[in-house]
Amino acid sequence: MINLYELDLDALGKLLAEWGEPRFRAKQIWSWLYEHRVSAVSQMKNLPRTLIERLESETQLGTLQVAAEEVSADGTVKRLYRLRDGQLIEAVLMIYDDDRRTACISTQAGCAMGCVFCATGQMGFARHLTATEIFEQALLFARDLEGQGERLSNVVFMGMGEPFHNYEAALVAVRRLMDDLGIGARHITVSTVGLVPQILRFADEGLQVKLAISLHAATDEERDVLLPVNKRWPLEKLMEACHTYIEKTGRRISFEWTAIQGENDTLEQAQALGKLLKGMLCHVNIIPLNPTGGFELGPSATERIDRFAAALAGYGVTATVRVRRGIDINAGCGQLKSAVIRSRDIPGGA
Ligand code: SAH
Ligand code: SF4
């Protein structure tokens, strides 16, 4: 079967030429796929019956199979997808009170970075996703929203996996979100644990896409404990790359800070962070730790987070506490594995 979502307009044109179809059919089909975002070939109304039949028998709209779906009390939708080879990945759609509809998508099955508080890190690395597998996660949400008269507005690369460990595919997916789904670059965020060469490469892409860096600790001693990758790219190198990125792009960086009670929410860490980021074009997002099975510590209490943020403010560094979403269905940051495990009970699950 040919996956229509894998073809660019040229490749689609070639396929149709081989089938003896006129040139304009490719544009028509393209428009059904990405402007109307149909979920079945039968909905492509201006195509001849014979072409519809051939498309139905020889092509498919995507390869991701929904293995499970859960909807949280706050409207967050979490989907478990089964890939062609049986690997399971998750994607989350967050619905906000304004018009924002944000898809959180995965770039790998598992993750090789091993951050100790992250459910995906705890499961280890299975494989990279292809660019189409990454793009399709957002497309499927966009398709469903279209059916409800709504638009997917934002995409964050904050699901399972490290986007910069799968750099090429992630970047192709970013460009397709912009070109094919019409999502503005400023509405796309790529989050990385801090792979220095890729941060530098990203700075040269000429994209207006937002960059988030998962910092979580402001001293090597503390960061080594939480993020094994810090041994490879310690803070000094990481911050050097961040400064280069800001100089080259003129863009602000978001630093992610998962607040762990008694671990990285101390005044010492706040002060170290304040010194590290003072004067930098950046913002800190504080995310209270979401529970995962393989990590015993808990989220920081509100007073501790407030004290932390106040200390940062003393250095002129702005911070916001991110609203936790989808916690009741384990769709919060770093919680994506538990559902993957449960999915083993789903008939046909891997
Ligand atoms: N691999 C990339 C993107 C995916 S993780 C990265 O690490 O940046 C998205 C964010 O969720 C990261 O900032 C990550 O550190 C954070 N996160 C991971 N586990 C978490 C947990 N248990 N609670 C809260 N945030 C977590
Ligand atoms: Fe991988 Fe990001 Fe989880 Fe770290 S936090 S293990 S980089 S997905």
C-alpha cells in the first residue's frame, strides 16, 4: 500500500501520471488531503469513480492505527498509536479555552536520553520515527478538528523521544507542519534535552520555530544526577550553544524546569539559575513534576515554586508555572509510558 501522506506533490503527480491521470488531479487530491483534510478517499468529491476506486485499493491515508484513546476531564485527548511494526507511541491534543488547539507529538518510540524522572526515558529507546510518522500525529488531530469546524493551531515536539536525536526527520516534519498544514512557525515548539551540535545546527535553519531547552538544574552536579546527557554536554557547553542560538536568530529560548520537591527547587538552585540566565533573552517554564513509576520524588509544593520564581525575578529572569493538563489520564509531561504499558492489554497490542 502506498501511504498518500508520504508523498510530496511531485511524487503524487508522478504516481498519477503513471496511472494515466491528467496533471491537475494531483493538485485536486493534495487539496483534499491538506486543505479539506478528509479522512477517506471517498470524500474526495470531484474525482472520477474509477480513480477513487484505484486510490482505495492501492493507497492508504496514513499508517498510524489508533490503539487506544482517552479523554481527560479538562478535554485533553491522549491517543496511543500502533505503528506498522507494532511499536506504540503517544500523541496528545490539548484544548484551551481560547482558540488554541495544541498537539503534543512524539519523535521516537522510547528515548535514549534516560532522564531519571521521565517515563519515556525509563522505558529506553526502541527506534526513531520517520518524518511522516511524526507529521501524521499532528495531521490526524488536525483532521478530527476540521470535522468539528476547528483548526489545529499549535504543535509542540514534547511527546516521547528527543527530537534532536532524530534531527532530520523532526525537521522535515516541522517544515511539513508549516507548508502542508499551514501552521505558523511561531506556533511550533521543538523541545530538546540539550544536544549541543543540533542546537547550533538548528540556529542556522532560518526558521522562526520556538526552541525549548530542558534545563532542570543549574549546576553540573545536580544536572548530572537528573539528566545523564549532561555528562556529554555539560552546562557550560550547553549555555554557550544557547547564547550562539540567540545571537544568530534573535529569538528567545524557553527553559523548561521540572520542579522536583527538595531536589531542584532549592534557593541555591534558584540562585544558580538566576546567575546562569541573567541578562539572557529567555523565559523559564516551571512544570511541577508529574508522577512516574520509576522515580520516587514528588512535585514541589506551590510555596516552594513561588519562592523559586521570586528568587529568579531577583535576577530579572521571568518564569511562569505551567498549568498541568491531562494528569488524570497520564497525558502530562513525562507520563506517556504508563499508558503504553497498559496498552499491552489491548487486543492486538504489541
Ligand atoms: N525530549 C525532549 C522533549 C520531550 S520531553 C525534552 O526532554 O525536552 C518534554 C518535557 O517534559 C521536557 O522538558 C521534559 O524534561 C519534561 N518531563 C519529562 N518527564 C517529566 C515529568 N515526569 N514531569 C514533568 N515534566 C517532565
Ligand atoms: Fe527523553 Fe525528553 Fe524524557 Fe529526557 S525528558 S528521557 S530527553 S523524552
